[in-house]
Amino acid sequence: MDIRPKTLSIVQMVGYKEEGLVGVLTDEICWDVYALGQDFIEGMLDTVYSDGPVYFKSYPFSDLESVAIFTTFGNKITPTGEEVGPLLFEEKILIESDDFATFLSDNLSEYYEALASKYSGKPLDNLAVYHVLYHPSETSVVVDAYSSWEED
């Protein structure tokens, strides 16, 4: 697996936290998140249109039991500050990752193992991984993965 530095820039990120993925096997989580992300996008179509893939952010080495599932939207969103449910919104996110890799979702465990090996001896609880999911077919989901040291 080729792991190298790369920057992830996300504009108009809208999403939500999903708690229902506890116990999902690592090689199946991308399929589940992709389906949940597509449902989320479809549910928002009356308000905005999506121009981006499905993303999810997780902390695979911590005991957190939720992931943030999100996408990007093409039209400008102006949050009013009113409670609109459990939506997450960020105008812009810039992730400077030393650990970018592209692979099939079946190889997600291999990516996590490479991170664990690279950072052995460091507490990994705050190592977030952003997963960009795209080009699903009947047999695969492609993942662009970026890691980032941060607090949830």
C-alpha cells in the first residue's frame, strides 16, 4: 500500500453522527457508511444538492462508538443558528495528512495496521481518519484515507 503526504480540503461539509455502526467489521464499514451517506444525501435533496462523495470520520484506535458521516453541497449554506436537528456543519476543513492512501474498502484493515505500526509507542486515541468513499460497484468501494491528529 502506497502511503504518502496529501492534503484534504472540504468545503460546505454537512453531516451527522451515526451511532449504529458498533460491532460492524472493519471490511464492511465502508459499505454501510456509503449506504447511510446516500440516504442522507437523498433526504436533503429538497434543500440542497450534493456535489461531493460520501465521507466519514472515525477514530479507529479509540473506544468512541460513533462516526461522523458527511458530504458536501454545491449551493451555499448559511446556518441560522437555530436548532436544525443533529446536523454537523463546517464551512471549510483542511487536513494536512502524512498518511494518505487509496485502496479498495476490503483493504481498510491493512491501512489501519500501517498506521498502528508507523505510530507504535504513541497513544492513538486522537488519530482521526477521514475516509472518502467513491465509485462503488457491485464488488467494491474505493477509499481515499487521510489521517489527522486531533481531538473529537
